[in-house]
Amino acid sequence: MSENIELETNPSWSLKTERHLAAIRTAVAGQEDRETEARMEVIRHKPSDQEERRQKLIYVVAYLLASKEDLTPEEVELVLRGPTSVQGH
């Protein structure tokens, strides 16, 4: 992938996952492009804290297991980026 993909914080995490789930349902009806766009929105999401980072990882892992799809190396990097320090420790 030659484009430079950056993490995004807006819209909210819950809205991005809702859009992705809706797009998955429509992909069954032949609208795969919409699902791909929504999946990338989830992958590009920049978690606001450790809890949201954990939720993102769980969501993406569950999606990958259910869909049996792979991520590109760039997508893996985006999924793993985000807050890494635990506050108070």
C-alpha cells in the first residue's frame, strides 16, 4: 500500500464500529466497497485511552476470526498504534 494512512479520532469509536457492522450486513447484499471503507475507518481509529485501545484490539481480532481475512502490514501497524502507557503505573 503506497498511501500514507494515519490514525483518526473522529467520529467516535462506537459510531465507527456501528457503521462497520452495518456495512458487513450490506456486504452480504453485494456492497463490499462500503464494508471495506467502514473496516478501514475502524482500523484507522486512534484510541483515546487504554480501554478504547483494548476494545479496538478485541473488535479487530473478532472480525478477523469471523471473516477469516488478513490485514496488510500497514493495517497491522495502525491497529497496534495508540496509547501504550498505563496511567498510574
